[in-house]
Amino acid sequence: MTTELSAGALTWLLERARQDYQDLAERELSLDLTRGKPSPEQLDLSDDLLSLPGGRHTAADGTDVRNYGGLQGLPELREIFAGVLQVPVAQLLAAGNSSLELMHDCLVHALLSVLPGAESRWVDQERIAFLCPVPGYDRHFALCERFGIDMIQVPMTADGPDLDVVERLVAEDPAIKGIWCVPKYSNPGGVSYSDETVARLASMSTAAPDFRIFWDNAYAAHHLTDEPVEIADLLAACAEAGNADRVFVFGSTSKITVAGAGVAFFGSSPANVQWLLRNNSKRSIGPDKINQLRHVIFLRDADGMRAHMERQRALLQPKFDAVARILETELGGTGLATWASPKGGYFVALQVQDGCAKEVVRRAKEAGIALTPAGATHPYGDDPRDAFIRIAPSYPGLEELERAIEGLTVCVRLVGYEKQAS
Ligand code: PMP
């Protein structure tokens, strides 16, 4: 990444970066780029939900949504999301408001009750490990840490996790029980898995008979361009390859409607769905069907959902464009950083020179710009190269975002040139 600079040029660039940083610090900013939350304006788009279901309390099949029951969730809501999540309606569950909660529960259930195809419970085994493509989502890693599941890093490529590495590891180690995947517009790299990646994940040989792909399709409908990315259907590919039970699909409306009161989904093979329903029946008598009905009335159908996502895009795209524009203007050609321009999702992964990410985040904090801690993109918060910084542009207003990204680029220049000069 480094470009060779003459000593004179480096001194000049470093001096300028120091001056810019001092100016930045004097502005006493208080800006926050930490979490990928929808902005208030995005949440406003779903305000009608707050007055729904407007006195109606029956689902399409006559179910009284106010009462207990219906563990699988309303079929009419599952119909809206079956296509985008690539799960047949009969194999899709609509649950509570958080898909992370479903991932947590799937891990707990797998630890405490035998999975279809498993010989024993995970908790009865000496060691359990998950493959963690990096950079990845910190909350996935936090779940593994919480339950004592070892994490093995796998590098991401432009097509998804490096399948040569994945195939080798899962073929030889029966302790490897799963892999975390965010297959479309990944958090944080914005990567979408290629058809070949999906096909290889579906058909690879695994030493563990109860290996599971945690397919967290959190950004399935979250496009930022006129060319929506379509990924191959992993659930169908697994069934075709004779590995029907291999995948757990997750999704939610957290970043479609409202993050605090949306609906989460789980999809899988009939055997896995029965396994989850059986276990969930011990923890709940049924989900919040009033919220599910309100989502059905609000979104209407799959086209209604897509139209709603266009309104989300109208708010998000200018922010992502601004990030790309400022990074290019301030850092393009410097050799100090690389980044991808994602076609969807919620994040931009900024890769700085090795050994610089923590210091950039620290300097930004001192100048009043809060960033996700460096290392959060890796298991145990430890990025061995100390190179990745996650930018979350959704929440701040456009002007605030622009100031924050400009400030961030000052920190990248300062730390990068300081390192080169040392
Ligand atoms: N998965 C990914 C990849 C995410 O980025 C997020 C939110 N940042 C979630 C899951 C959380 O989803 P939910 O709100 O449905 O729990």
C-alpha cells in the first residue's frame, strides 16, 4: 500500500497533516460513527406502523393475533419475506424483533439439545469451534466468546470467505461446527458471495456431521445502486447436494422498518425448523403477532417492501456517496488506505496501513470523532494486522457525516505519515 516518498515530500506532508489535525482538534467536534443504526429520518419512513394494526385483530386465516399461539409466525408475513430470504414459506419462521436473538438461541439449543444429524450435544464435546471470516461482525464473535466456542479466522476475498481455506479446515477438524456468513453486502466489507462460493459451501465435505452455516442475510434487501445484487440460493443448493440440514438462514426487518420493534426470521430444512420450533416451544407460547400483522398491513407484499427499501435508499445513498467522495479526494493516490464502495448494506471497511488502525481511532476520538474500536472486525477484538476500521455512515446527518469523514482522513494522514517518518 505504501508509495515511496522523498524525505522532503514526507516532511511536508507530515507537517500539513499535523496542522490539519490541530485545526480539527480545535473545532471541538462531537461526532459518532460507531454503530450501524438507522437514522431518525429512516425510522420516520415507518411511522405509520405506530398507528397499525388500527383496531384490526385477525390474521388472514382468522387467527386472533391478540392471543397466545402461532409459534411459526403469520403466514402472510412469511410470504412477503420468503422470496428475498430464499426460503420456502413453509420452512420460514417469523419470530420476535431480533435475528441476533435467534442466532443466540440456535447456539444455545445446539449446545443443549442434539441437532438433526448430530451424534451428541455440542456441550458434551471437548471442543467446539466456528470459522469466522474476517473482517466480520463483532456481535457474531461476541456470541462465540460468550459460549466458549473457539474462533478460527478465515480471510475474506471479493467473492466471500476464502473457500480453499474453509474446505481444508472443515474437512479435517470435526470440532468445527459452524461458520458465520453475511452473504450479501457483508458487515463490514460490503462483499456479496459469488455463485461459486455458495455452491462450494453447499457441497463441501465436513468432518462434523452436524456442521451448520449461520447464513445471516441481514442486508438481503438493502441495495444502494440500480443493480441489486442477487446471490445464489444456499438452502436449495444444500438440499441438492445432499446436505439439506447444513444451513440456518437469518434475517430481519430491523433495517427495513424499525430496528427496535421489527420482525426477525429463521429459515432452514424441515428437520431444522421442527428442531427449533420444538425447542422454542419451551421458551415461548408464541411471538408478537400484533407486530407481525402491523408489518403485513404496512408493507402489503414483496413489491411494497421493495418500494419501501427504495425510500430507505434515497436517504442512505447520498451518505455512502459522500463517504466515497471524501475518501477519494483526501486519501486517493496516497497509498495510506484502501476501501471498497459497497453496492448495499450499512458499512464501509477502511483498510489503513498495517499497525495504524488503533492509533487512527485513538486520534479520532481525541478530536471528538467516535469510531467503532479498531479490532472489532476480528474475533476477540484482535486484528493481527491492526489495519481495519469500520465506518457506519447511516446514523449521522449528511453534514455531520461529511465533517466526521473529513476528520477521519486527517487522522489517517497523520498516523500514516508519522509511521512512515519513524
Ligand atoms: N446481523 C448483522 C450482520 C448485522 O449487521 C446486524 C445489525 N448491525 C444484525 C445481525 C442485528 O440484527 P437484528 O436487529 O435482527 O438483531
